[in-house]
Amino acid sequence: MPVDKSYLTDETKSVRYWADLLGKDFGVAINSSATTNATQSAVTAAAFNTIVAEWEMKFANTEKTRNVFNYKEGDALYKFASENGMKLRGHCLVWHESVPSWVSSDGIKNDKNWTREELLKVLKNHIMNVAGHYKGKVYEWDVVNECLSNDQSIIKTNSSGYTMRNTVWYDVIGEDFLDSAFVWAHRADPDAKLYLNDYGNEKWSDAKSKAFLNLVKSMKRRGVPINGVGLQCHYNYNNLDSTEIANTVYEYKKLGLELKFTEIDLSMQNSQFYSDEQWEEQARTYRVLANICRLRPYVTGMLVWGLSDGQTWVNSTAAGTKGQPLLLNYFYGAKPGYEAIRRVFRDKVIDSGILSPSEERVARDNTVYDLTGKPRYVTDDPKSIYSLPKGLYIYNGQKYIVK
């Protein structure tokens, strides 16, 4: 596969450019170390307009020792985002797989013998401190992550039912740990949008998708301050049906909620070599998600879980290779999936009249060249050319004479 890095030097070759024009979040999960790596930081800022902490803002990292809070890595991400005109998304305040050992040895057992009242105080203190620290810096939070059981067979006998996952939070506090978490997050930062995030909730024919909707409806009835839902979208490259996911998405519109694809990766089959047809099929699936995002105002964006195929949690067992599920390859080249999303967003911009075809051509080449073809500088204002030394210059295919 050719290594296409044109998005690094031509902003119109990036999805970020078109996502910004559409007002959509196009994001990536990174670690704070990416902000100090010259290559990774340049790639992140050029290709995406939103970042989310892959690990650093979770409970186990922000409060490893009780009531001792660590914001170093999260603050580094915020600094990077603000310096590059990006958004910072919060992930996540409550997740059973990211609790420090002083809360539970595995996020499931209550082996520290908490009472309900004690654990509620722990949860409140954590949320109020972390969400409060990032008030005005994080624009939305995954408040609770992956709270539903994978087994939702209850749907067969109770169409409005759902089964919660057994965790230390649920087993000790009860289901109202959800309500409390959202209420405290809202108190800590009233302007932040609050999301419930999970996986396996994308295909409408799956029981977990219906159960997740039932849970959200229940939260809405109870007056929980929830603004949106996250569909993680960890799938294989060729098994996400557009009708299935569109049907799921529509259900949240009826509830007046926002929706985001929050952790996308589309794993390839385990192999050292892939055909052009497989790359195109992966791109088709990314295109499905991008089309749903561009056509529905309440679908606020899409985020991939990892910067490149070299930074992905999706491991295979085939000769140490990986499933190559992301939009950029090992060398940070844009794969067909990245270009597919760019074209979807670009077409929506043009069709919506946000940017005319002629304006798009201007945007594609805003470099000023001298007569030798040497680029002098980049500008959005042709009048600035007249500050150059005397001579003839070319800008967007037109001649400018500086006397």
C-alpha cells in the first residue's frame, strides 16, 4: 500500500479540514506520550480535531492512591489540544476495569468490604474532583463505561428489560450508582455533555443494543442528566451493516439525545499481507459510519481508538502481526478508510453550500509561488502578496504583479 501523507502538508487532504467545516468531531485516542513525540504530535494535529485519553484520565490513573489526584498526563493532553485548536474529550469517570487496588482488586469483588454509603462517598469524591479539575477544559465525558452485561437474553422475555454487569459499583451501590455518577458530573461541570458509553450496542438486531436503549430510556425517565450515548464500534472490517446501525441510531434521535461513534477500530483478518480488495472493504465500512455521521445532525462525530496500526490494542496471534484496524498505517500513511471518510465529509460540505466548488479549489492551493515555482508562503488573503518583493507571483492559478 502506498504511503500517503499528503494530509500533513495540504489541509484539504485531511479529514480534520472537512470535519471542522461540518462541525463534526473527528477524533483519536492517544496517550500523553504522543504529545512529546514530534511525528505523532504532528500527525495527530493534522489528521484529527479531537483527542481523548486512551488511559490517563481513568480512575486507576487519576486516583491511584485514595484522595491523591494525578492530573499530569491529562493536563498534558489538554495543553496539546488547546495549542492545536483541538477538543479534549473525557474518558472515563467510572469503569470497572479501571479502578485502583484500594477500591477493588479486580473491579468486581468487594474485597475491601465497602458499605453502600462508603462507596458512594468514594465515587462522589472522585467525580467531583476529576470533573471539577477539567471544568471548561473537557467538553464532554464518558461518565460511565461498559455497565451492561454481555448476556442480554432477558430481552427474549422482557422487551423493556436489561441486565447490569456485575461490578463493585453495581453490586455494592445498586443501579443508582449510574444516577449518582451523572448527577455529580453535572454538578462538577454543568456545561460538559455527559455520555453513557458501551460496546455491542450498535447493531439493532443484537439483544444488547435493545437492552442499552432500554437502560437509557430508564435513565431519562428518572431525570438523569444524560446528553448522549457512545457506540464504541469495535468490529471486523467487513461485518457492520449500514441498515442495522442506522436503525439503532434513529432510536436515540427519538429520545432527543446526541450520539457518537466513540472507539472505532475495524480489524482485518489475521495475516501478514492484505489485498487491495480487503483494504477497500475496510474503507467501505468506515464510509458507512461516516455517512451516518454526515447525514444526521444528532450524530456529533466519530473517534478511532488509536493513532495508527502501530498503536492499537487489537492484537492477533499470526506471526506477531496486528489486525491493522485503524485509519493510518504503521508509517502514518493515510489508508483507504481515511480517504473514504474525507470524501464523505467533503461531499457534504460542497452539497450543503458551506464551501462552493470554486472556494474548495482555492483552499486546495493557498501557497504563493514565485516565477521559478518556488513556494514563498501560505496565505488565505491574496492582498498579503503585495507585501512581497517586486515581481510576479502565482496564487491559486492567478498572476499577481508586485510593483
